Amino acid sequence: MFYVSVFVQYMGQYMKTKLQYRADLFVEWLSDLMAQAVNLIFLLVVFSHTPLLHGWSRDEMLFIYGFFLVPYAVFAAFFNLWDFNERYIVQGEMDRVLTRPVHSLFQIILERMELESLLGAVPGLVIMVYVGSRLSLSFHWYDALMFILLVVGGVLIYAGIFISLATISFFADARTSIMPMMYNISSYGRYPVDIYHRVIRYILTWVLPFAFVGVYPASYFLRKEEWYGYAFFTPVVGALFFAIAVMLWNAGVRWYRGTGS
Amino acid sequence: MDKYMEMIRIRFLMMLAYRTNYYTGILIYAINIAAYYFLWSAVYGGRPSMQGMSLEQMTTYVAISWLARAFYFNNLDREIAMEIRDGKVAVELIRPYSYLGMKAVQGLGEGLFRLFFLSLPGLLVVSLFLPLQFPEHAKTWFAFALSLLFSFIIFSELNLLAGVVTFFTFRNEGLLRAKRFIIDLFSGLILPLSFYPDWAQRWMHYFPFQAISYIPSMIVTESFQGAAARDGLLMQAAWCIALLFPLGWLWRAAKRRLVVQGG
Amino acid sequence: MNIIEVEQLRKEFKVHRSRSGLVGAFRDLWTRRYTTVRAVDGISFAVKRGEIVGYIGENGAGKSTTIKMLTGILTPTSGRIVVNGMNPHQEREKFVRTIGVVFGQRSQLWWDIAVQESFRLLKKVYRVPDEQYDRHMGEVIEMLEIGSLLDKPVRKLSLGQRMRCELAAALIHNPPLLFLDEPTIGLDVLVKLNIRQFLKQLNERYGTTILLTTHDMSDIEALCERVIMLDEGKIIYDGSLETLKEKWGQGKRVAFTFAEATAAPPLQELTVGLDVVWKKGEQPNIWVAHVPSGGVPEVVSRVAARYPLQDIRIYEASTEEIVRHIYEEGAVHG
């Protein structure tokens, strides 16, 4: 309960900050849109040369991409850890965080959230609705609940992986450029994993489970029943990876308090 | 000249200091290329060639364009924007060297480091298990090296341009991000330009972006040969020179502004 | 009652030593060499409720490391710490609600929003009830004279204004113990005076215990009855400022303005046996005598008996000079 009220408070401050830079908000949204356009153009261009990609049609691929944008947008809004090392370790803001009576990860998430990234989910929803109607996908009332569950699972997977990466900063003196590179890898979860060699498929499923943020959950809505097992597993994987990340984080903070910076 | 060499050396040392980056960098480059290889094999779906390129050529194209990117890519625009915001530029301007020149050399130092110690080992790893096709003629390699140097110059010129523009605008994160996406898309990094529809290809001819990635990658995969390769290099050279004009002009204007308004 | 108790506190860091040159950097990729640095080396002290203690030392003497251990940011390598009856690095969240921390070079406040918004947020974070907040913060705001700044965004404040707001922010939960790390760094004299006065009031009115590190000896003189002096991780002095001055004041300087110009030899002859050093002043008729403690009356009477004088001035060595001298000597003897 305490954490909820702190969250609401932070949210309010956040709004006030952001409203000061409305023009920025617009530009950021536009550049997010452009990033998405790059991926869309890639898909469209590729499919202008081939009707099927390993048995998946263009519209199905677009749907996967559309679905992916939703958990990604939520992740980007709340887990803005890109400059964690620079800001909190190198510049020493972590010390300040540790003198406050709230869990350190929770504080950092709240201090760094970028709610405007949620807008990135809008194109995703538009794509899904548009492509979904072209594919005449069926939609039941419980699919809405399923959607939320799968999105949350995806967000937790993303969060788990990127929190774990941020944790490296506690142990190594490195300014990591691993995060942007990991972002590249995460995009491979948006393609049907059966196109990859089994090693990569295994990695995308169990090691860096980005397939659970794209193709697996989306195939539930695409009614690809052979993937249902994986799709339903999404929230479990999410909870697991997030829990591991929080444990790593706590260990990282313990280490940090032992060594300083 | 010595001071510029020293700058390159310092950048090398700085980058070596981060060893986690070094190891993971190689690994992630390899994973990236492998994933692209499988993606493209699925796209080819058994066809021998698309748009005049075989799957091997395409894989090599992708591997080389990411390798090249490691070399030409730098964050000079952001660095300049940050130094302007923090007011460090004024200090830099009174140092006895050319500010933009020093920035470019720093970028070159980083680029050389990544090329030799990140991308080349990464490429070696990848070539162990992926069918890459490297040119046999020394001439092609020479043309590629030259082309890569042009890529670096053009990319850096664009970056410096974007950085200098931030003298005139106040908040510019969005501008810099947009520039990056445009370059990724239109330079041929993620897709060879020959895959785009004809009308788009015609437009892209009028922009410097294809000179950054498409031309060197086409040269090294020998998709451009003889006259085509020569024309590509000439085009790159022309852009290298052409971009100097707006850069010089904007930089003079920026310095004037700095003197008048104190930054 | 002791608010802080520290016994045999020690903190060691492993520091990576880089080899020189490019070849060295490559070797560092594979194997690294580490050295252990003892930042804090077996210190013990206790602070009573209501004390204001100055914690001084040169850069790298271990001040910040101690503060970080006392505030629970770092865990000690060995030794015992009890602050506010708790062990700072266990029960962290409960512990930090009982302390306030101000890092002079680091902001607690949110850059873009109005000061009072930051306060409201911190109030929530520290779970301060409305009624307590209104009463306590009303006073703090009044004492610091920041009422008119509350609705301004932090980025529009001057450094001095910001620092006053930082202090208020650290006191939102009315902590019985306040840590200040270089609170007056970079501030102008008037703001420094204002802040010192506030800290005194705070200490008197609420009995807040204050531990501060500073480079500015005038802070110490204005605020602290007690100083703890650190050098290379060890405490080299712990006691009252007065005693420090007495022991280390190295006597006084007496400036004589004579009616007429005079020279050194007769003066030296006059004070022979008193261990006095004479130095020439700014004018030919001004001479300055460096006199050991306790010797001033004798010197003055001898000189005054012999020469017609226009003026006599007596200077004490400043705390700053004393401290500098101690560091040059390396330790406090006796």
C-alpha cells in the first residue's frame, strides 16, 4: 500500500515535469514513431519480394510486430535503465537513493520513468486491429484478459533482462554498451523462431526469452495452435525472470555497499 | 599532427579500459549476424538469388555492413550537443586545435579500435559457422578500404553537422534520434537499397546516406564491380567534399553566435 | 546518550591498478592487478545527542567513506557501528528514516519541478503525517527564509537558494541526526552565515545532532565545539576546538608600530631568552614578533618600556593555519 501511494506521488511529479517540455514530448513521440517505421519498412520491403516467410504471411508478421510494440512500450515507460550506470554509479546518485527509506530499484524506476513511451503502444494496437480484421481473426471477451496477461508477462521479461544488465554496473567498472546491443537481440523475438537454428531458438526461448515478447504470445491471437503451449507459458517466464532480476539487483546493492564506487 | 595521434591513442586506452564491453561486444556482434543470416535464409526460402544477390552475398553484405558500422559509427553529434549544453565548448574553442577536427579524430580513434578489436574478431567468429563469401582480389579489398574511409568521413560530417545545428536549437534529442533512424534506413544498413521499390531508389540517389553503408558493402560483396565500383567511390568522394561546405558555413555562424551571445 | 558509536571501524577497497601504455592496457584485458587501500583504518569514537561535530581531513583522508558507512550506504570491512541504536547497513529502510543527509555537491531535489513538489514527494517517501509536516516544516521554512522560493523550479534557483532548500529537504522527517557532507562548498559568505545560523538554531531548538565534513574552517569555528581530525584513515585528533587551538596555536604574533623606524638587532637583543622571532612589517616602523604561548605580556612590557609606541596588535593563529600545520607535521603529538 505504501508503495502504491509513493508511486502515485511520483507519477504526479512526473506529469508536472513533463508538461514543462510539451514540445519535447511531441518530438520524442515522433522519433519513437520513426523507429517503428524503420522496422515496418523492413518487413514491408522484405515481403515485397516473397509472399511467405517460412510459412508465415506478411499480415501475420505485422501482427506479431504490432503485439510486440505493446509490452515494449510499457517496458520503455517504466524501466528506463539505459543510463543507470552513468547516472547512478558514475555520478554517484546511488548514494542518495540508498539514504531513502524505499527499495532502491523501486525508487530508480520511479525517478526515471518515461510515461510518454506508452504512446508507442498506440501504433501497435492500430496495426493489430487493422491486420487482425484483414486476417479475420476471432476475438472473444476472455481474449482481452489474455491480452493483458501476455503483455504483463512480456513486460516482466524485458524488465527482468534489462534490470539484470543494469546490475552489472554494480560489479564491473564498465560503462556498458551492452544494453543497446541487447536491444538488437530483443528484436529477433519478433520473427517466427522456427526460422532460426535450434541454438538461437533455444537462446531466444530460455536464455534471453525475447520470443515470449513477440512471436509466442502473438501466435495465441493468430490461432497458431502448435505454439499455444509457449504462449500460455509467457506469464510464468515473465515472473521467473523478473524475480531473478530482483534477486540479482539486491545482491548487486549488497556488493555495491561493500565496495563503494 | 602529433596531438591528433595522441588523441587517437588516448581513445584506444579509454576503450580498452572497459573489458566487459570488449568481450560481450564480440559475442553480441556474432549473435546479431547469425540471427540475420537465418532471417535472410527464411526470406530466400531456397531461391538462388534475389535482386541479383545470392544468400551468401547477402549474408556477407549484412556481416560487412555491421562491421563497417562499428567503424564509421560515432556519437560525435551527442558529444557536441552535450558540450554545448554544459558550456564546455567555449573552453574547447580556446584550445590550440580545431574543435571539429579534434572531434573527428576522436571518432576515428574509436572507430579504428572497434574495427580491429571488436568487429574483426567478431567477423572471424561468425565466419567459422556461416557461409560468408569474401573477395579474392586485392583490388576489391583496396577499394573497400578506401570506400570505408569515405563512409567514415561522410558519417562524421553528417554527425558534426547535426552537432553544430544544436548550437542554434535548444533541445535536440529528437533531431539526433531521427537522424540516426534515417541513416540506418537509407544507408542500406538493414536492407540493400536494391530491395527498395524503384521510385524510392531514385530518391535515395539524391542523398548522401547510401554512400555510408550501401556502397562499401556492395563493393566488398563484389555486387559492384569495375565501373560500378569506381562510380560508387567517386560518388562517395563527391559527398565528402560537398558536405564540407554546409559544415564550414554553419560552424562559422555558430562561432559567431558563441562570441556574440557567450554560448 | 550516544547517538553514534563507532568501534575499530575499518574499510578496505580493492583498487584496480592499470598498467601503463597500450601494451599494458591489452594485458589488463586478461589479468588485472589489484591493491588493497585502507580508506578507514580502525577508528573509534562516540557522539552524544545534541553535539555538533566537525569531521575534518584532507581529500582522501577517509571522511566520505566514514560518512557513507554511518549512513548505511557502505558496509564496513570490520568494526562495529551503532547509529540511533541501529546497525546502519542492516534494516536499511527503517534506519534511513531516522537520519537526514545532505551531500553538498549532489541534489536531493528534482531539477524541473517546484521545490514544494519535491518536498511533497519526500514527505510521502518518509511517511510524514500532514500535521507533523505542517508544524515542523513551517518552522524550518521560516528559519531558512525559503518561503518565497517554494513555487520556483529548482533549476531557476541560485546555488545558495538551492542549498537552503536541500537542507530543508533533508529535514522533512525531522531526523534526530543530520549528516552534512561539504554543506557550504561553493557558497558565498552571506549564505554560509545564514546556513550556519540555521544549523545552530536547529541544534538548539530540536536537539538535532549534527555531523559535518567541511574544508572551510570557518564553518567549524562557527558551529563545532568538537572536531574529529582524520589523516590517512586514522583519527589524529578528537577533542574540543579550544584544546586544539591551545596546543597547536604556536603562540601569537604581536605587531608593534613604533614611533620611529627601527632595526632588527636591538629588538632581538631586547627579547633575548624569550624565543621570539622578529619579522619586518609593511613599513619601516612596523615589526612583528612571533611569540610562543604565554610569552606575550613579557614581550610587550619589555618593548613598551624601551620604545615609544603608536600601536600594538595581537594576532592569534587561525584554525586554518593550525590545521594546515598539523597536516604538515603529520600527527598531533602529545
